[in-house]
Amino acid sequence: MTVTMPAGVQTARDLTGPAIAGAVGRLSPAVQTVAAYHLGLADAHGMPVSGGGAGKALRPALALLSVRAAGAAPERGVVPAAAVELVHNFSLLHDDIMDGDTERRHQPTAWTVYGVGAAILAGDALLALAQDILLENPPYGVWAARCLSAAVQRLIAGQGADLAFERRDDVAVDECLDMAGDKTAALMACACSIGVIYVGGSASLAMSLSGFGAHAGLSFQLVDDLLGIWGAPAITGKPVGSDLRARKKSVPVVAALTSDTTAGRELAELLAKPEPLTEDEVGDATALVEAAGGKEQIETMADAELASALGCLAEADMPEDVRAEFAAIAEFITARQW
Amino acid sequence: MTVTMPAGVQTARDLTGPAIAGAVGRLSPAVQTVAAYHLGLADAHGMPVSGGGAGKALRPALALLSVRAAGAAPERGVVPAAAVELVHNFSLLHDDIMDGDTERRHQPTAWTVYGVGAAILAGDALLALAQDILLENPPYGVWAARCLSAAVQRLIAGQGADLAFERRDDVAVDECLDMAGDKTAALMACACSIGVIYVGGSASLAMSLSGFGAHAGLSFQLVDDLLGIWGAPAITGKPVGSDLRARKKSVPVVAALTSDTTAGRELAELLAKPEPLTEDEVGDATALVEAAGGKEQIETMADAELASALGCLAEADMPEDVRAEFAAIAEFITARQW
């Protein structure tokens, strides 16, 4: 199944790219270099890259839609859209260090190029910058800053839980879902509602859109976990089975491990092996997750979350073209392309 | 020379400790554990530690004085005082990772106990928390948040420059002073003025106190650099000569290296050795910094900055007892105890 990227995502990139580049331009030279590289605004030699930055600009697209949902022109949403994208990139910079990831968006991660210290600082700077640009725009920028900050705390809580899970072998599915809700869904919920808040729209619209974003974000994370096991390398950009090879406790794996089935117990034994898994064993583990019901259960859950998201969307009062664009993005990010 | 800690510092600790503990209590369990350990609120097993936290509470003391300077009761300054202290600890958590420091306040640094990832997250959480508690207190909390955020950006810029200097051997004294101004003085300037802003005091008072804090903070950093070379281990908590042994480009060293003297050139040769320095060589390097005029020059500079600080203090309109307490703290933190 192939799903085309909604046009609004590219538009969002064109609209918020200059604001992000402008904000990053305020940083001191040493920090700016690292941030610009991470954001795809410059190469590793500091030379500007044309094309307006890396990444899919999904969150800016949602933030701009959120402004339009409240009846305002998308241009008015550039600041909150840029702020959400800065926070997203703060978390990517830091997560790549914590997770030891060496590649992102088909280039070496910032910490591998500039060192851990410089990448920590660049992340810190983007987080502070996101707050700065919102607080410069009172009165509603202040409320937007508080909502964004609440999402940041949940994002940190989720990543903290994720790190803690690595050292535990008794993680339950509910805990995983809470973690994904914090780590992924909270910022999506914020992106979908921050525009309403920023232009002084209605609280009920902001809350419906926050619900939409939370459910769509959770569905997105569940699908991402499924793709981490069954996704084609061409789409995920990772080798087949990479999550299982890394013994990552993604939701389908935890569902299988806690399924009280023979396959689940065999999977637990296999993953408890001290040695690295062979390619055959990765294949076995993949089959065991499926046999234990991990795939089906999480597919069902991802579908249910998408349905809940669309339910929240249906109840909200907004222009129909905006509603359709929100729905298209939710379907795009939760499409199972394998 | 021995200087007694001003009484206001202990009072500040008693007054802001509960607010800091309360704010940290909002964090998710995994992140909270690390933050509480770093702040001295809990030991490495998560058991509460009595006594209200580690650190000298200098910045909270300055923030509370700043509230009193504007004619308000110190209790009204608890929130900005806690916010400044949270930012200070955000930077300590991250700096310890970047600098590879394994000990702080006579205990192992957080990253050595909980891992780099957990310590990055705890720092992130404290930074976001500082903004949260200010933004919860409109209208002036918003202005205070913006001032604090500006200080955070300078702090990041200073640490970024410091990291960049490690890879350069042509650093000039002026660059070092700019770096220290960003890394140390900016947050002190913020601490000294944030209380005025938070209680809606006069802009001219805030600016005078910001100037006081900037000069006192720079003097403090210069004295810290001097203590890093000539300070007694009992006072600095580090072995004699540790900064030279680590070939740290502190201001006295850079002053010596750029002095165009024979001693300066001999120092450059010695520090360019690929091997670790022997104890005798550390002693030689110490003597060379002094012979090249590095000690005298920086002592003069530190004195001049303290005098400028006291000048800013003298011109500001505030109760005399508050002025005296500000002066006592400036003299305490810039005392050369060796």
C-alpha cells in the first residue's frame, strides 16, 4: 500500500522553514553550526544546503492546520509551528545520543560529527529557542508556551521510561502505551492544538484537536513499532528486523512476551540469550512475535487509535477542507507500507 | 584570608528548598530520581536526604535580595529564586557530562551513577521546569521567564565557546572574557535582577542590579580560574594544579600564553607536550603562568570587576540593608582564599 504525502506538509515546510532558520540564526556560532547541521540547513562543513531543511515537517503542518481550524490564515501559525518543530528537533538531538543512533535522515547524527557535548548544547539551545519565540508573542504566545512546555515534560517522561524499560524484563503493555503516549503522542497533541491556542480560538476546539493528535500520535507510534519489525528497508530506512536485533522492547514485542503463549515464552528465551542474534534467530523472533499474537493485537490497537482520532476530528467545529487535511495527515502517518 | 558565608545564603536555602523539592516532585519517577540525586534531595538509592539539598544557594540568595531591593517581602521571590537555581542545575548536569567530570559536591556526578542518557534528560527536565514555574505566575512571571531564557541562551553560548576553545590554540584573552561573561556572569546578572522583574519593580533598578550581577559574576569566574591554579585543595576540593594538569585554557593561562614573554613561550611549549604532565612540570607551568604576568593581570581584572559591581550597586535605589547584603555576597564569592 502506498500513500502519498499530503500537499500541506510541503507547504508547511516552505512556510515555517525561514522562521526556523531565522531563529537558529540567533544562536552563537559554535552552537548554531551544530543546530543548522542537524536541521539540514547546512552540511558538516557549515556550507548552506538549499531546500529548506531536513525532516518531513509533519508537526508544523499540523500546527498550521490548527490555526486554520480556528478560522485564521495559516501565516499566523508560523511561530507556533516553528516552535513545535524546534522542540521535536531538541528531542531528536538528545535521543540520538541516548540511543547511540549514528544515522538520521540519511546522514550521520550530530553527536557523531561534533561530539556529544556539542550535540547536548545544540538540543538545549533549540528547546530554549522554542520558548523564546512563543514568549515574544503575547498574549496567546504565553499560553502556547505553557502547552508546549507541558508536552516537553511528557516527552522527557516518555524517554525516561523508555530508558528505564531497557533495564527491566517485566514491562507490561499498558506501561508501553503510556510511554508511547508521552514520548510521541503528547507533542502531536500539542501540534494539533497549539495553533488554536495561539490565535485565541475556542477551548473546546483546542481540546478536540488535542484528542485527535493524541490518538493519531499513538497510532503513528504503534505503526512505527510494527514497521520496525515487518517494514521494508526501503521505507523504514533500516535493515529488516533491526528492532528485534537490537532487542528493543517495542509494543508488539512486549505484547508477545506478556501473551502467556508458548510462542511468547520461546521468544523470551531467545531474547534472553547473551550473544548477538544471528540472522536466522532474528527471523525466528519475528515469527514468534506474530505467532504470539503481537502483530495482530497491535494492528488492531493502531486501527482503534486512528478511529478514535477521526472521531475527535468529526466532533470538532472547523472548516471542512481543514478537517479533510487533518484526516489525510493522520492516514498518511499511520499507513502500514510493507 | 577567610571569609564567612553571608547569613542570607542559608536563609535562601531554607526558603527556596521546599519550592525546588516541590517542583522536582512533579517530574516522572525515572527523571525525578536523577534530578533529586543531583540536587542532593535523595541519595543514590533514592532515599530522601535531610538538610534541604546540595549547593550553596548563592543564586537563590541573590534572587531573594533582588525582590527585597524592590521593596517586597523575600517570600514573594521564592518562585524566581527556585527557577534560577533549577537553570543553574540544568547546566551543571549537562556540563558534567560534556566535561567528563566525575565528582560534584563531594559525590559522584549524576551521569556516572545513572548514565549519560538519564542525566541529559534530568537536565532537560529542570530547564523546562524553571520556565513552567515562572509562566504559572503571570503577569510578571512571563517577563521573568523571558529574562531567564535569555540568560540560558548566553549560558549555552558560553559553554559552546568553552568546548570550541579546547580544540584551538589561538584563543585570545578577550574571547575568554566573553566566554566567562556568557557562561557564568549572565545567570548571575539574571539572578540579581529577576526578583525586581518578578514583583514589577522599576526597570532602572533591574538594570543596575543586572550590571552588578554581571560584573560580580565575571569577577567570581576570574577568581575561580585563579583558585584552579593557586587555590588550596581544602578550599577548591580539587588537587593543587588540577586545571593546569588538565591543560584547561582558563583566563590566567591564556593571559600568560598571549603575553609575548619568554615565560609565556616556555609555557606554550610545555603545554604542547603530547604526554601527561609530571608533578614537577605542573609546578613549572604554575610558575611560568605567574612569571608571564598571568596571575597579576587576572587578579587586577578580578578586582576591577568587583569594583565595577559595587559601583553599579551604589548607584541603585534600594534599602541600605539589602545593598549591604548584596555587597557581602559579592565579596564572599570573589574572596581569594589561599
